[in-house]
Amino acid sequence: MSRSKIFILMIVAALMLGTFGSALAQGATLVVWADNTRAPVILDLADQVEADLGITLEVVEVGFGDIRDQLLVAGPVGEGPDVLIGAHDWIGQFVLNGAVAPIELGDLADSFNSTALDLFTYDGQLYGLPYALENVALIRNVDLVPEAPATWEEVQTISEELQASGEAQYGFLLRSGDFYHNYPIITAFGGYVFAKNEDGSYNPAEVGLATPAVDKLPPSGWQVCIPPDSPRQT
């Protein structure tokens, strides 16, 4: 399913569930905050939404880095958007500041990835609808590394050899100062942030970072530390 179709599903589901209250009325306006990457895509859907639902989309372009802070000011006083495009890890701060309202999906929950829904769930209530997933990938230069390493130890060995031989300035590149990019390595070797209870909820009293998995993080000798304020490449 394309991202545009998923976004349409998100709006339709929200309207059907009464998430936006008066926006259900024909001729109503739905205010959407999105960054400069996503706003044009949503604008392209405006005519279809109005034709199918009788709802006008008012798309406000807001910098991705500014959306969270602006909603924290506008949301608690009843201002701001009806819908915004943002990251799942904003939800906790939004809920604690009264900036967002929970939604009920009912049977529509089966249309979404359950793990993604969990990421938009806070204290047992759902506050957002996922429309896209991303992940971190390990990419190799096939000219320098023709065969894919089979183990993490091989990655380290190859990286050190490439640097020692002068064939490459860096054997391995990893964004530093950003837990997001280190987390896949930690979890691959059994590490975790919080343990899970039997019902699937998280147990913040049990932290799993002090494990041998942390030792698998690349030492400074075979990685470059990219400043955390440098642009993220996705």
C-alpha cells in the first residue's frame, strides 16, 4: 500500500470514529500540520478527500522540528491542528501536557501493524495512527567488501583491516550521540531498554542495557563519530 493511500485511510478512519468531532459535518474544515516533505503530498489528496467526504483539508506547513514544540503550546488550550504528522516518540510528552486526545479504532485496528499501534499507545490508550515505518540498515560497499559478513565480529575485523591497509578512511560508519542508531545493535544481542510484563506492557523498573549486548557497540577505533546535530539521512 502506498503512503498516500495509508494517509487517506488514516483520515477516513479518524472521521468515521468521530475523532475530530465537528469535523464530521459536511463542509467542515480539517486542519493538518505537516512538514515540507509531507505537506505537498497531503495537498494533492485534498480534492479527493473533499469529493469523497465533503471535508476541506487546510494544510499548514510546519517544520518537522517545530511541530512538537508548537503543539505543546497550542494543544492544551484547544488550538492547533486536528491532525498532525509526527514521530511516535512524541506521544508521551503530548499526553502528559494534555495536547492530544485518545482515539478508538474498533475493528479497524486489524488494518494496522500491531507493533506500530503499540508505539502510539500510552497508558493503554491509543493516540495516533501509523502510516509509515522506517528502520536502520547496514549498507556495505561491495567493491571493498564483496562478500557480506556473516557475524558482527567479521564486521569489526573487516573494518579494522580496511583502515589498516589504507583502502578506506573509515571501515565502519555509525551516527553517534543518537540512541536510535545504536539500538538495533543492542537488541540484536539481547539488550533492551525496558523489560516486558506478561501482558505485553513495559516494566520501567527493569532496564536491560547493562548486558553483554552493549559490549557489541563499535569501539571508536573502527567507527567515525558523526555529530548528533548533523542531518539524519534516511
